[in-house]
Amino acid sequence: MAAARAAEPEAPAPAVELTKPAPESAPEQAPVAVPDAAEAVAAAPQAAVPGQAAESPAAVELTKSVPAPVADQATAPEPVAEPARTAPAAAADPQTVPAQAAAEAPVAPAPQPLHAPDEYRTPPYGEPGPWAPAPPVQRPPAPVPPQAHHQPQPQPQAHAHPQPQSQAHAHPQPQPQGGAAPWVQYDPWGAPGTGGAPQPAKKSRKGLAIAGALVFALITGVIGGGIGAYVERNGGLTTVELPQAEAGDTGRAPDSVAGIAASALPGVVTLHVRGNGSSGTGTGFVLDTKGHILTNNHVVDGAASSEDISVTFSSGETARAKLIGKDTGYDLAVVQVTGVSGLKPLPLGNSDNVRVGDPVVAIGAPFDLSNTVTSGIISAKERPITAGGEKGDGSDISYVDALQTDAPINPGNSGGPLLDSKAAVIGINSAIRAAGGGSGEGEGGGASQPGSIGLGFAIPINQGKRVAEELINTGKATHPVIGVSLDMQYQGDGARVGEKGKDGTASVTAGGPAAKAGLRPGDVITKVDGQRVHNGEELIVKIRAHRPGDKLELTLTRNGKELTKTLTLGSSQGT
């Protein structure tokens, strides 16, 4: 190789006194790759002789100071490339003698390269031979402090004893004591002036900030979503406590619905009846302290014996009831319980004093729901209705001059009390008008009676009282009669006296009330005590609303003429 190794550590300036300005430094030479240590030593120039001038710009004068003690080669810095400069001549420099001696030491001849020198200083093509070491690691050159007054820089010293190539890579020489820059290995494949190891890339703070912001947004979003879901489901983060009124007076006015119910419920009972393969539920109320209970006939009609009737009081106490008497035409019955203490009879009112619009309360067990309280008003009076007729012979038909109410009444309310504002009984709930038309019994029994539609009917208590007294006293009830047979097929307005009676007998009973008043077959009765009647059923209802022995004024039409007859009601035994 033609070029000498130019990268050596700087040495401190020789301790001499300069008597003339330093000459201009020689032009910088481009560093070249050194094949090996032997070639570098062979190519090194001889030490300068004191007083001798430099021969040419290409010649490099090296001065070597006393080497510093060698430290651990593993931590020694790499040599730093430094441009060769021409040192000024010195008359007597003690430092140059050892350096020259080291340069004149015999060295082994350098091996010849396999290829001609490359003028572009690039390595030979192909894989390197055994003589070509791997390129050393590039180290950044140490900054050179600016020199004042253009003082010459001390030249790096040549190694007196080159290290083996393997050690040159693993253990660079330590830095001299004079504070010179560390050695720098030259990269033959790099561009001139680009020496130094690549600096590690600095992490972008902006990228870290963006990543942190994204992580923070994700965490806060998850936490916020969880809090929002909890608040939505639970109504807030704290325990909810709703405002509530303080405990106050639970008493109610006696004429209020609550007051009426509280007063009447202890005297109301629920009846369960079994017999003839069927069962039913109804209601009743206590008449006296002897245990008599009034209810509807159709409630207990299915019982074969007294053992089939069970009575439950509002307190939950249950007892067996005995059938005292019943009447189909009035649809009323009386049963009695024994051995029960604390009975509370309900007071009986006067149905004649009732007016349309008066408030009423109904109590019963609709659909076996005991102690059910409903309220409404009296929507009509003296409403003629008929109920029953399931037997087909008319023996089970009830004729009632009823009180109409809009208080909800359903199957199971039958036999229960209808109370006025004083908690007095003014009626016995017995029937409802079905949505499909016609009237039916309050306990139901057909698909045409689904429930209350606001048309309920009760037997006036005045009639119920009389019948109940008769049933308790005699076991039978009497019916008022006028002694005629009516033509139930008549389509005109009013009740027509038939031409013939049942089984071909006379339509006007001889010696009866009608015969004594002068009624004849074919007469059409249009009014009873001034109240209009439109058919035979309504006439029966109006008569049944009275007691036997009561006087009635009948208005009738005979041969186109209107006549008025007065009669006294007779009596017949009920069934």
C-alpha cells in the first residue's frame, strides 16, 4: 500500500521554546484502509532528524512521546483519524530519539496484495482473503478545540509494537495522557468525512404524547361508559330514598266508603256450597245474634243437606250452616250457624226512602274473592226483573221489583248486602244484566254472563225483611195474589187476563180478590197504583212488591174503555 496510516492519538506538544513562527501545515490527506499491522509499520516514515527540512508534501513527520501506561484494552478508545501535518524542526528534542529508534526496528516484510491498488480506495470485489481483516467499527471523532495563534498541532505517535488484528478490534489502545482525541477506525465503504458510529435514533416525544393521549382517552372512555351504564340502570351513584308522607290518622268518616266497609265487613260472610255434583260461591250477611244469615235462594239451592253449606266470616273463622228456609219466587233463603260468638248483625234500612243517585256500597265475594268492596249509586228504582227459569216450567223464576245500581256486581256477589251511606242494608244483590241481553242471577252460570257491565239489581230490603221473617218463623214465605190467570203470550201493551186458566179452569178465581173487584176475562191491566205496566211479568213484579192484605188500585181497559178497580191482595203459599 502506498499510503501510510494517518490516524494516531495526539501527543502533548514538546517542551521546547519556539524561536520562529510555525510553518504552514501540509495539506490533509485522505485516510486509507490499512490491510494489516505489518503493512502499516512498513509504510510508516522515518523519524525526522533535527534540523532537517521536510522533503515533500507527501512525507509525514511523526513525533512520538513517551507512551502512557497501557490500561485495560477492552475500555481503550478507538484511534481518531487526524490529518498529517509537518512538524517544525527541533534542534534537540529528547522525545524524537525513542520514536526514531522504534521506527528503525526491523519489521517483517508485508505480504503482497492479490490485486492491484484501487485508485478509488474500495475493497476488492468478492469475498476478502485471509489477509483482509473485517472493517473496524467506526467511532465518532472527538471535537478538536480551536487553537489560538495557529499553533502547530502535535502529531500522533506510531505504535512501536503493533497489536494483532484480533486484539485491535476487541481492545483498542487507551487514550494518551495528553488528552488527545481517541482513535477512530476508518470505514472504507463510507463517504469521506462521514466517520463515526451511527447515532441511536431519538424517540419522538410527539409520538409518545399522541400514544399516551390515545391510551388516556381509551381508559377514560371505558370508565365513563361503565359509570354511565351504572347510573342509567340504578338511577345514580347514591342510594335512592323516595319521599313519603308521615304516618297519620287511619280513621275515616263513617259515611265514607272506607268507613262503611269497616263497619259492615264483620257482619258479611262467604258461603261455599257443594251438592248434586256441583259447587258454588255466594255471599250473605248476619241478621241477628242467633246466627241467622240471609242470602239468595240460587246460592244454596244446590245443597242436598245442611252439611253441604260452609260459612266463612271476615275474620277467617269457618262454620257449618243449617238451611232454615227458602223461596224460589223471591229468590231468598235463610241459613243459620251455631256455636259462633261475636256475631255482628247488620242494621236494616228502609228501601222506600232510597232515591235515585244515592251513594251505595256493595260487599261480596266475586269469583271467590272474599270481602270485596265496590261502590256506586242507585241508578234506578222499581225496576221489574225476572231471573232464573232454568227448569223450563217457570217454577224457578224470580220476580223482583229491584233497585238498580252501577256498583260492580259479579258472580259470587249474590246474597251480599247493598249498603247506604249510613252502613244500613237497603237491598240484597241478586242479579246482573248480561252483555248478551236478558237478566241473570248474580252468581253467574252461563257464558252470557261474563261479569259486571254496570247493571246490577238488588231485592229491596223491605221485601227481603218480610220474606226472611216468614222463613225464620214458618220455614215458608207467602205471596200476594189477585186471583187471575194472565195471558203471557199477549203482545199488546199491558197485562191481559186470559180467557181460560191453567188446565182449562176459569181465568178469574171465583171468590178471589179479582172476582170481588169485578175483573173479567179479556181485561187489560195497564197500571198498578198509578205505575205503568207493559206485560204480565211486570204486573206480577208489582204485586209481589206488596204484602198480602195490601189494597191496590188497578187501571184497566175493557172494550176500549178505561176502568179503575180497587182490590185487597190475597195470599198463597210460596215454594
